[in-house]
Amino acid sequence: MSRQTTLSDGAQRTLTECANAAERADTLTTERDLLDRAQQHAVDVATEYFPDLPVEAIEWEVSHRRQRSAGATKYDPATDEITISLAWDAFEQHGWEQFSSTVRHELIHAWQYHEFGEADHGRTFTRWTDALDTSQYCERFTSPNWWVICEDCDGRLARYRRSKIVKQPENYSCGNCGGSLRVEEATE
């Protein structure tokens, strides 16, 4: 008979782990340090919440290009390989205590891929966000270079690269209302 962990037990443990990690955060100065700490945090969390997830088989990498999300989880269905990519800039901006939430967020996606072969931010994902003290979406950590703005509904999309929609907004329409788009250079 397995012991059932209550939400408050798990949340307290996660908060304690974050507090302990915050004390060690000043030692995270290299990519290897970040990857080692992220992997250990993932092992601790998976042991508690995803015991069937082979967390030791997950590949980890640091990205210096990632601008829109603090992390990403990739899955290769041919090999069942799961790779978690973490944005160095997000870690530097937020520090370990806040960034550890990104690791937990990506771990949910890794579990989804392991269990279902696909991942998203739907109901399966959101049922874990409170338990793992993480959020559905990450906070922006870099400023976009451009804003694509709908002329009709004023919807705004951040753009970091000079993509086709930035170069030729007249060839696209708003996904929400179908309105015309314009591009503005972002100002800090």
C-alpha cells in the first residue's frame, strides 16, 4: 500500500526545495551548474509526483537564443527521446527560485510526452500547475523587437525576429477577428 501524499505535503516540500535552492543559487554561474541543479530538481519533483517518468533519460540543454519562453520540451516519437531546453537569459533575469518553476513546468510536459506521446497546456497540464507550484505560461523575460497589432481588435503579438509577418503584415490577418495588421517597432 503506497502512502498518498497530500497537496499540502507536496507543496511544502516543493517550497522547501525552492528555498534550499535559493541559498545555493549564487553558485549557479555556468551552464553546467544550471543543468546539474535543474536535473536534480527534476529528479526530486518526479520522485514525488511522476514516479514512472524515467527522468534520468531526459536530455537537458541550455539555449542562448530562446527569447519567448524560458524553457521548451521536445519529443522524438521515433526514439521516445525527451529533451528539455532552458533559456540562460531567463535564468539570469529571474534567478533560481523563480526559474525552478520553469523546470517544473517543463517536467509536466515531459510526463505528458511519456504518458500520452503529446503535450499541451490543456486540462491534463493545468491539473498539475497548483500541485507543482508553477504556472501555465511563463513570464516574458526579454522585450520584443516588434509588435504586430490588429487594426480592429487591438490584439498584440510580440515578435523577436524579422519574420514574414513583420516584413509584410498586409499579407496576414488577425487570428482573432480577421482584421488588418500593422507592425510597430517596440520601445523600451
